[in-house]
Amino acid sequence: MILFKVVFLQVAWFLIVLKSAQYNSLVTLALCLLVLAGNYVVFSPDASKRKYWLFSILFTLAGLVLDGLLISFNVIDSNSYSITYLGLWPIFVCYYDDIFKKFLNVRSVYLGLLGGFGGAIAYWSCVKLNALSLGEAGAAPLLGATFAYWFLFFPGSIHMYHGTKLWDRFLDKTILFSFDKIGFNRHKKYFDENLDNLNLQNKSALVTGGTSGIGAEVAGTLANLGASVTVTGRSKDKGKRFANEHDNTAFISLDMADWSEISNFCDKVDALDLIALNAGGMPEDVKFNDEGVEFQCASQLVGHYLLIERLRRKGKLKQGARIVWVSSGGMYLKELDLQKLFSGKDYDKVDTYANVKRAQVTLVEELAKASEWSEYSMVSMHPGWVDTGGLKEALPKFYKLIGNRLRSAMQGADTVAWLLSTNKELEDGKFYFDRSTVSPYISSKYNPSKEQREKLVGKVKELVALKLN
């Protein structure tokens, strides 16, 4: 059966090389898709359907890059090239399960040589079959370029196709297949602790914004592990209902934008071991707290800092207390804008939210360096794209577009609960996603300068100074 497959694929290769230019490109595309689909049905590759077809697309793009370079540098005559030749690349995926899988234990350098010679021979065969014409420089550039490209591409593609971690790293770069529930289920395979087996007896916890969504799942998980959990929120009805439905929990009404209320809360609450700073929200229109600070910034950034700083000064943080700031993946494409952060200038709810979440991550990085916080563990994280009522209300178009791929509130809460309950030491100041540290910056462009960092910390401390006396 394998021999038949190899013969069939070689025949398909010759047909495309010799005949495809004579037909409409859609005919060739249909033939390629038919071959790929037939291979998947008949030979049942180990790869998931999504992975199989995504690789077919990636191979086509890889072919587009190589052929484009060869044409751009006049290595091959553009007049002899047919776009239908790209159909050869996805068909190559048909070899990767039952044939090339046998090469997994071969050293990469030997795979590179095999791929290099194979790629060069394939292109040279096209020339000898008069399907391609060489440029003015002759055969040497074609053989050298195709050998070098395939020397790198072949071993890399085999290990990516069969190597789960390499494939996962690639998918994580796409964001689309990382922040959703598919990404969570992939990452979950690497979790080495079961939350249900952890013990938080005699621990006291606080979850802001803990009456619904991610916060409610975090609070419920901590309570199930034995912690005494206080949840806060603005809705007394939601809070009372939550406390009635969960053992080991209590509700205290608290508006994180009301700094006087925060000060009073800190005076009443017992000493804490665990804190999840989760309260959030995206008001449609700009509004300000009593101190004139934009609402999202006042509650999610300054309010949360005031909370933990007052608790620390009141001796309400036990030694080794863990503090987790719940940020958002939305901050990845946002540079810190200090001018808009506190003033609400040119208010846009989504842009403001991303700016505040970027500021949270930056503040955590700076506080973790400060000597007064050395006795405690402070980190930030983002939960991915989570199906919550708040998201549906704030971003209806985004919700409608990928609603069926959003994470559940429980999946979004997993890393927060794990950070607060794991027996492992946390890396202070770091940014976490799905139980692993990740960079909060997709490029240096989004990394705030030293001056911005100093101004951010200084301004936040200045705003809360009166409430700390």
C-alpha cells in the first residue's frame, strides 16, 4: 500500500510539472486538494485534521517564498513559471506520516543533506523536463539556492510535524490558536500539578471582582481547596448569592474606584495569604472617580495598588503572601501611554482597557524589585480569551466572531488559581499564561522605558498617598 502511494504521488508530481500549465489553475488546485483529502481518508495520518490542513497551507507558503526568491533574483525565468507548480508543495505533506516518520531519529544534518539533495534534484528535473527555464546565471544558483533552502526546511518541517512542542511553539506565535480554548487544551497537556490535589487549609484569600466570571471560578476553586475566601464586588445581590452557594466564602461590597471605601475595607479585613486582583470592567463612556482619575485606571490599577499597599502597611499581608494581578492579552498590542492613562483623554473603552492592563504588568515588574515587597510574591498573568458576560457586552463583534472558541471561565481562572495554590515558587514580577512564564512584549517597541516606568510608579504612589496616612 505504501509502495502504491509513493508511485501515485510521483505520477501526480509528473502530471503537475508537465501538464498543469496547460490547464486552468483551479483545475490543478482541485487535483491537489483531491490528493490531500484522499491521503487523509485512505491512510488516516496521526495528525489532527486541523494540523494536517494547516501544514498544507504552510507548505504552500514555503513554496511561494522559495519560488518568489528564485524569480526575483532571475535564477529561473519568470515566463516559464506557472503558479500551479505551488500545488506540488502541499502534496508533499502526504509523505510526512507513514513515510517520513521513519526519519525522526535521524540526525538533523543528515536530514538536511537528504532534503537539500532532494529539493535540488526536484527543481533540476523541472528544468530538464522543460517545465522551467534557467536565468542568465545558469544552473549553479538554482542548485545552490534550492539545496540550501531544503537543507533547512526539510528537517525543520519533519520535527515540527511530529514534534509536539515545536508545533505548539509555532501555534502559540499565531495567538489565534493560543489564547482560545484550543490553546488551553494543548497547554494543559504540560500541566504537572492537579489543582484538586493541592491543599489550602488555614489559608485566607481575597478575590476582587469575585462574584462572577473568572473571579468567581478562582474564588470557588480556592474555597474548594480549603481556603477561607473573601470576595468583593459592586453588586450586593451577586455577592450574597455567590456566598450562599459556596462554602468557606464571604462577600464584602467594594467599589475599587472608591479609594475611601478601599481604605475602610483594609481596616476591617483579616490578614491574608492569597490575593487575586481581578476586578475589571469597560464603561462605554468615560467617567471619573472622586479624585478625578479615569474609572478603569482608578479601579484596576490605582485602586488595586492602594489595596495591597494599605494591607501591607496595616500588617494585613502574611509573610510570603501571594498577589496575582489579572491582566489581559489585549495589552500585547498596546504601548504604555501615561498621558491618557490617568486623564481619560480621547477615551475609547477598549484602548483604555489595554493601556490599563499594560500599566498593571509594568507596575508589577517594578514593585517586584522594591525592597518593601521582598517578603511577598507578586506576579501578573493573562487568562486568554474567556467567555464572560463582560466580554460579550464590551466587545460584541469580537464575541460573535470567535464565540465558539472562547475559553470557559474555569479555563480562564486556572492559572490564577494555580499561581495562588501551587507548592512551586513563583518568579516574582514575571508574567504568566497557562501556568508558564511568558514575555509580556511581542517586541521591544512595547517595553516601557526606564523613564516611563519611574513616572508610572511615581504617579500611582502620589495618587494614593493621602489615603495611606
